[in-house]
Amino acid sequence: MRGRHLLKPMPVLLNTTPSRLPAAHFRVRDAARPPAPLAEPDVGISRFASSIPGFRGALKQRYSDFIVHEVACDGALVRLTSFDLPDIEESGDNAEDGDSDATADPSRALESFRLLCGEADYHALRGFLERVSEGGDGYLSPIILSADADKAHRSEVHEFIKRNFKFLNTDTVEHNDGIQKCIRVRLGSGPRCGRGRNRRGMDTSGWRDDKPFDSRGSTFWPYHLGKFLRFHLYKENKDTHEALGVIGKLAGVQPRSFGFAGTKDKRAVTTQQVTVFKVHASRLAALNSKLTGIRVGDFSYVKEGLALGRLRGNHFAITLRNVIAESADDINAAVNGLSKNGFINYYGLQRFGSGSVPTHFVGAALLRGEWRHAVSLILGTRVHYKWHVDVDAALRGMPRHLTVERAILQRLKNYPGNYLQALMAIPKALRLMYVHSYQSYLWNHAASMRVEKYGISQVVEGDLVYKTGSSLGEAITTDTFDDDDSHVNSPEMEMSCETLTEEMIQSVKVVDSEDLLKAVYSFEDVVLPLPGSETLFPGNEVTMIYHEIAKKDGISLIESAHGIKDFSITSMKGGYRRVLQRPIDFEWDLMTYTDDNTPLVPTDLDVLSETQLSETNEPLSDGTCSCPSSDSRLQVLLDTSGPTIEASSVETKSIGISDLSPEKLAVKLEFTLPASSYATMAIRELTKTSTSVACQKTLNG
């Protein structure tokens, strides 16, 4: 029977909810009675990589017990180490301080312009500057330079004017013939600036001067600086969107102006890279004194902004508190088992949302083309139950921070009854997340079936594997979107989401009998697909579960029920994900503590502020593999590569439940995972305990 655990779970893991949900379960029948929180079997999480017993420990009792550092594409660990400004700003070379209305020597700049553009344009620009200097309150018409078919030369002219005449803006306009193009110059700011028809009769020459002015040149930016400010975002107990929303509001920058490689946990202390388009470091650094639970630093200017997926992984420092086990040997065996055997690389519960309706429910409705039902699921119990009758009333009662729900309702107000239009009001990255969530739901069930039916000790015929010699480190792929709504819609911003889809498809094969005879593959090479138009399915029974579950949910994986690309698996390339994942650079320690409110691991801000840990919370071992025995007086016996700590240094007699008071035991873990792997699934393997909110509340209590 699928969905059965390898091990007998703790009582909190018992769940009678079937692991496969028929299509009817995706429909909310009573909005006043939200469904119970998700349990792991509900989303296909039901197996373990080993039969080694776990131990009891509280995860995220404090948010500082879960510390995450992003690992950048170059392998560097992203930490908050400095609040200093880049050298370019410390020296005073800041464009925001240069508000003069002309260069120090405009005549010299004009002579250079003559050499660049010729006599006619030189006289046109000089005359324009003379009119600017004369002042007056009337409208100052822009000028149009000579036709220029050379795009590279036009770019050089744009840069020259921005660099030498900061008060002027330029853009490109075209002739009515649709062929000729030239540069238009206008006054960039002040009461004389305006939009409108050119009063010098340019329209009669055929130039389309009615085109709105391009905003690219509205803010001067030094030509020698990269157009993106990159900084390290440190946050405590806030999700990434919330933190950037606060920064954006204080800095006067729209949240969608920020680029980042991935969202980080809310109940955690995290540090990650962020980029923002044409914002000076001094502007953000000044916010640190106003921010609570957020800091920004390690500023630099770069040519390209970050996009989703542009990271190598994440480094975790996790502390499990109130640890209870039958013996110290059990802890040692469980930790070593995780290090050696790894864990099933499930998508964690967070992948499926924390709201009253799981995101894969919404994804299934979208795949079926049930737009109204999808809107109902997203709005859920957050709004007035008669939102479809009185949208205005629902909007008035909608909290401001529920931006997605408000966007949907506002679109319904503008387009009554058009639920597809309402869904399109959601940012594209979030729209796609719903469908990706359903792909993850299928993947989890397939992984459980693969482990249950064939185990993890060997590769079997029909498995999908990376071909020998493939250097790919991470199995999942991300689709590339040409119009990513999470970034500024500016022609100067060339955002691209790196993808390995094509290479990965070419690097995956179905294992045949010859491969088995040669024994060239191990279970670590086995991958499972996230269904898409270009992915392979396994050549064994595991394929059946994909189509079986999808069919019960009223979904086809080979043809779309509608023509909306964003909501169709067949329009996505898909990808692959390793079934087994081992933690990288794994280390652990046992620690004792007495105060639940005392942090046990320093954060970046602690280190930066030279804050030291309390002397009462010293680790019992400085080795990377602490191996305590179950002696009557706790003895910490390390392997031959580490020191031995005498039993007399430990006050507790054992690590049983009744002997840990007043001192308590904690296990500190440090490891790195590839992007998209979930640390909570590693902890689940270690403790053999559910990561559900209900279970963790019980442990924390």
C-alpha cells in the first residue's frame, strides 16, 4: 500500500488522510470552515532514507535557531560583514550630489559634441542651451537631432549628453516612414519641462514628436558605475517580500524594483544578495537606523541584476532544542545516519503554502481551466463570503498587506465576472508558483512510490539518471520568462533567469539492462521528472503514479485543457530533481543551555557587533562529529580525529527526559544544500518526526 512509512512514526505523525486526493478535494465547500493544516502524507511525504531511529527535538523554538546564508553562484557564502559605502561614494563621487545645471565648462563639452555629431547638431544643441539659460516660464520645446541610423552611435550620444549635461534627458524617436530614427533632447526637470506637441513645427517634417518621453534618462547615473546596486539583506523573523517591502517604502522604491535569487524562510535569521536598479548605496545605508529586524550592507555596483534561481544553494545553522533520546548513542547514530545516507529530497510543506488553502489545490484548478474556482480558493476565508456579490465591500474590508487578494478584487471590479483577467492581476512569478506547486505534489508522490517499491540501495531498470560524466549539480530547472513581473519593466534592464533545461534533458537517460550489468550508476544518480513538455518519464511503474494522480484530479499531463500558457504543464519545459540528497559540509555539536531565551548560535549582526555568546552556553565539543555514549555519567567519546572531553566536565548524569533539568540539551547542525532542497526534510530524516506546524507546536510546548 503506497503512503506507508518505513518506520513506525511517533504518535504525532499518525494521519488517516489519504495520500492521494481526488479532484473533489480541491473544491472548497464551506468557506467558513477552512480545511485542517496540511500533514506530510497529504503532499506525498511518507518515506525515509534509512530505518535508523530518530530522537525528539524542537525545531525553530526561537527564530534565531534557524540561520540561513545564501550561497552565491561563485560559491561564496553571503554574510553581512560591513555597513561601509563603496569607495566611489566615500570619495564623494556621488551623482546625487551633483545637481549643477551644467558642467564646469559647457563650451568645452559643446566642442566635443561638435566632433561627435557634426555642425548642424552642434548649433541646434547650443541654441537649445542658450534658451535654457535665458529662463522664463514658458514651455521649452525639445529639439530633434539629425537622423542617425547607427544604433551604436546613438547610444554614444545618449551617454555623452547624460554625462555632460545632467539637466537634459534624451530618447529616440522615429520618422513616420518607420525607418529613420534620431535623438530627441528635452529639459529634464523644472517648471519649464513638459510634454506635448513640439511648437517649432517638427510634426510637419514627419517626425513623430507625439511619442511620450522615455523615462530611461530621467535620472542621471554615472557612466562608470554598474547600473545595479547589489547589497546583502539581513533579516530576522521576516520573509523576503516583507523585508523588501519595508525597505522600498522607506527608500521610495517599488518592491518590484528589487531582484533576488530566492525567497528565504520567515521564521529564521537569513542573509541573501539583493539587487536594485539605479539606487545609490548611501540611500539604502541611511535606512539602517530606521529598520527593525532588517539590515543592509556589503554594497557594490554590478552590471546585471539578480533573477530567481541564480544561486548555488543555502548554508544552514540549525539548533534543535529540548533534545530527548533514549541514549546518547541514539543521537550519534541518527546524526551519522543523516550524514551518510542523506534524505529523500522531498519538497517541504512550505512549498505548498501556509494559508487555509494549499497552493497545489489552486494549481490543480488552474490546470483544469476552472478560473472562478481558482479565484475562490485564493481568496479563501480572507474576504467577505459574498465577495462575488459585492466586490466593493470585499475590497473595503481587505487588509492592505494582502496585496494578491486586493489585486484580484480590484481587477474583478474593473472586469466583472472575468475571472481569468482577475488571475492575470497576480504577478507572473506567483501565478506560475501555483502550477509549480502541483508539479511538486506529483513529484513527492512519485518519490515515495520509487523508494517504497524499489528501495534506495540500487538503480533499477527504467530509472532516470544523469548520464555518466554529467557535471550538473542540481536537478531542478527553472523556466525562463521574457517578461518577469518581479522586476522593473525598463529597456535598460536585461533580466534573464538562468536555466539548465536543455542541457539537463540531454544529460538524462533511461537505465537499461546494459547499464545494470556495467554497474555505472548508483541511487544518487536517480532523478524524477517535474512534468513538462520536454521531460522524460521513468521506464518503470513509477510513471503510473504521475498519470494516476493527475487523472483523479481531472488533469492531463500530455495535453492542455485550455490555451493559457501560464497555467499549462504542457507549455512548460519541466525539469528533474534528485531523489536522494546528502547534506554538504556537514558538522554538528552537542550543547547545553539553561535559558530558552538565550541564543545559542551567533548571527551576522552579533558577529558584526562583536557580541559574544553567553559563557553558560559553551559547546560540549569542538569536533565535527560528536559521539556521546549512553554511560550513566554522560561521556562524550569522539572519533579518532577529535579530542575526548572528560565526563567530569558535564553536570548531567544522563540525557534521559528526567535528568536534563535545569540544564537542557541542544543539537547544533551546520550543512549546505543545493538550491530548492529543504532543510526541514533533512531534519525530518534526522528526528523521524513530522515537520508540520501542529507537530512542532507540540514539541515546542
